Amino acid sequence: MRLYGRIKKNPFRGSLNPFFMLRLILIDEAQMPLALKRADFIRLIRKTEALVPPISEKEVEFVLMGDERMREINSASRGLDKPTDVLSFANREIQDPTLKDPHSLGQIFISVPAAQRNADEMRQSLEEEVRFLFS
């Protein structure tokens, strides 16, 4: 399931960056029911806003997945043959120029089962843990 969110800052609401637009792409490979709210994504945009040039349109891809897929990515990228809770890759880290998307800031991969284990340890909800991992 792919969920798309697009937030355009309103220049009349006192934004520091009135022409900033960030498109958030959420890909739920794990197909887990999470009660993530628009406010969670707006908070991420506000954190990102200061890092982006004033007149720009950028996107960030969030991928929710299972442990096995996370293990594959962790093994390929870090040489660790085990799942982890979160991995992130900035677009600037991509070496092949044909694969670089000038509009992409990067990707964040989250293992939902690992996030659930973290949440259980911390005695908080899965949604709270995923929000923490997103930020």
C-alpha cells in the first residue's frame, strides 16, 4: 500500500521558508495498522524545513517493512546479517549519478516487528515508537 502526503507551506502563515514543499511517501510493505496522524508528518516537515533551500520541492520516502526485508537491506548496506529497527539513507549517499533523484532527500526504512519489540521494552505503543523512529 502506498500512501502519499503533500504539504505546501502557506506563505501567509509566517513560515520561515514560504516556498518550501515536501512530499512524503509512505510505503507500508508490512501492511500493519498504524494510527499515524497528519500532525506527525507536519512535525517532520518542520524539522526538515530548515535544511532545504528556500525555493524547492523535495520528497522523503518512508518504508514500513518486516524483519526479513530489513535484514536484507541491513546486510547489503552495512554488512550486518540481522534486522534492525530503522535505517536511513540520504540521497547524497548514492554513488551512481543515474540513480540520484534531485527531488529526493532520501529514504527511511522501519521494521515494524523491531519497532514493536522496542515499544514493548519501553512500555509504549507501536505508534509512539514509529513516531520516534521517524524523527
